[in-house]
Amino acid sequence: MMKQEALEVLKNRRAIRKFKPEQVTKEDLDAVLEAGTFAATAGGKQAPVIVAVQDPDTVALLNIMNAKISNSVRKPTEQIKDPYYGAPTILLVIEPENVMVPDLDCAVVGGNLLNAAYAVGLGSCWIHRSKEMFNTAEGRELLKKWGLPETMRSVCSIALGYPSGPHPKAAPRKADYIIRV
Ligand SMILES: Cc1cc2nc3c(=O)[nH]c(=O)nc-3n(C[C@H](O)[C@H](O)[C@H](O)COP(=O)(O)O)c2cc1C
């Protein structure tokens, strides 16, 4: 039974881009974060750090920082203002640059966070360009404030909140997704 439930979570999680304004409860957030810390990491080193941002000013700042990076590669007609879609919480998975496989560790932790979020009734969406965000003076300032070395780079950021609106449908899976040998 448990096995089936886990598979349902993995299959039914979708990217959520519309959130209720209410903040994520401590209980739900803790459950998601704990699941993140149990992700596989290279060499079992648990190199990543997860930063859970719920302070509204910092959430607003991260939106501005991400939009600045995203808009620099977008057409003037496609500029965005709220890349985290108004989510009340932003999760960042940050990892030192000098570890074996930083991007991969972060992605595995990020995957756990997305699935755990769905399992507890939260909505989430992976948001791109967080690595570039933390490669700026503003980004380095935040790392310092959080007590992290300035060489740390976030490679995963996630919008998190209670979903608003109907649950999105998955796109059909492509026919040649799996090759059996
Ligand atoms: C590496 C990565 C980067 C993504 N970047 C963004 C992003 O910047 N903005 C966004 O709205 N969604 C982003 N997504 C979410 C994908 O668009 C979404 O997962 C995809 O459309 C499939 O939908 P599903 O997650 O509901 O299956 C990203 C997903 C991944 C894995």
C-alpha cells in the first residue's frame, strides 16, 4: 500500500504556478525539508545546504534578483516580474563549488523537495537561473548574511506554497522515453 502511494506521489506531482497567499506552516515546511535532507548525495557527503526563505522582504528580493537575470535573456515583450509566481516560500539548494558534482547533488535534493511538497499537499515549481543569481554582488551578500561561504552557489530554487486552482494535468509521456535492452 505504502509503495503504491509513493508511486502515485511521484506520478501526480505537477509544477504549480498559482499559490494561495497564506504562508506554509512550520509542520508542512519541516516535513518537506526533512525529506530533502535524506536525498542521495555523492559520496554520502551531504554537501548541499537548503535555505528556506519565508521572510517576505527576502522573498521579494529573490524575485527581483531572479527576474533581473531572466529578463536579461528575454525579449522586451517577454519580461517577467514575479518569477516565483507569488509563492510565499522559496527554497534554495546551495552547494560549495569545490565538491565533486555540485549541480547533480542539488538536483537530487531538489527532486526530493518537489515530491515531498506534493505529498504534504503543497504546490511547488523549480525556478531556473538561481546559479546566476548567486554569482552577483547581491547574491554574495545574502550568502554572507546566511553564514555561508561566498563560494557557495545555488543551483536549485523552488517556489513553494499552497496551490490555488485546479491541479494541472501531466503532458502525455513521449513514446520513446524508455529503451529496454
Ligand atoms: C531544471 C528545471 C528548470 C525549470 N525552470 C523553470 C522556470 O524557470 N520557470 C517555471 O515556471 N518552471 C520551470 N521548471 C518547471 C518545468 O517547466 C516543469 O517541470 C515542466 O513544465 C513539466 O511540468 P510538470 O513539472 O508539471 O511535470 C523547471 C523545471 C526544471 C526541472
